[in-house]
Amino acid sequence: MHQLEHFTEIIAAYSRHGWELRRVLMCAETRLALASSGSELCEGLAPEESKVDALWFARASHAGREAWELRLVGETPYALFETFEADEDEEEREDVRREMLARLEEYAARS
């Protein structure tokens, strides 16, 4: 399956379960493929350059929390999950998201 098809499938599956696409991460090769395809698979989000192809999703969680999931785009499903308290400031959240991305990149490099 082509990498852009993986993006489309994963976005559709997460959307069916109430997740909202928040960020799109693409390696240079995938960004070129997207540009040449003319596809609009990113729901209006501009893909960010990354070492890995991945998607950030978020949705409301219980007790006023917000759940975030970082999903690797590829043949093998792999994701990292974190919940944030309602009163947690954005800088703290972003620090955690950077740590999650570093862990995902490390996993992808080993695979």
C-alpha cells in the first residue's frame, strides 16, 4: 500500500472513533508525494516536516481531560498516548508532545 493511502486509512479510522486530526508530520519523501498527487488528505492542515510519517489526534477525555495520540503511519500499527489535565498549560503539554515524538522517532529508527 502506498504511504498516502496509509494516511487516508488512519485518518478515517480515527475520525470514526471521535478523534480530531490536529497535526500531520511527514518526511520529505512523503511531502513530495503529497504535493505531486494533488491530494487534500490533511483536512486543511499543512504537513510539518519530520523524520517520520505520523499523525497527531486529540479528543475530549473523562474528567475534563484531553487525550492526545501520536500514530506512526506505516504497515505496523504503533501509537503513543497521553492525557492532559484541563488546567495543564500549553507549554507543559508541548514538552510532553515533544518527548512523545522523540520516543516515536526512536522506535521508527529501530524498526
